Amino acid sequence: MDVTGGLRLRHAQSTDYLRVLAVMDSWWGGRHMSARLSHVFFSHFESTSFVIETETELMGFLLVEGQGGAATPPAGVSTVSRARVL
């Protein structure tokens, strides 16, 4: 789904796991958060999880564990996209 400003929202895919791992720690100011992220969200909960991206860059993600969701779903927003209105 094309959203505003050249951003695209779509369901997460298993191939997004490595993309998120590559940026996750820097998005959290260097904290080692990637160790807490399970591949399960990307392989089993694709229909309830999302990424937002431009043509070249991952801008954010929201991973939700099935219908009803997890108590605290993993989510992240690029430091670049924080300056934009999503």
C-alpha cells in the first residue's frame, strides 16, 4: 500500500528479518536490542506484522503476534524517519 511521501506500507516477510537486524541496534541508540528479536515474527506472523519503507530504505516496522497481539509488540522507527510525519 502506498502511503504519503513515497512511503510504502506492507506486510512483513521472512526476508525482512535481516534488514531489521541490520538497523535495530542503531535505532535504539546503540543498545543491543537485536538479540531480543525473534525470526518467528517474520516467518509466522506475516499477516499481522508490517514494515514501512521507501524504495531504498527501511523506515519502520511493527511486529504483532497473531490476532489480539502480544502484550508489547516489537516496533521500531528509523532515526531518519522520525523527522518526517508518518
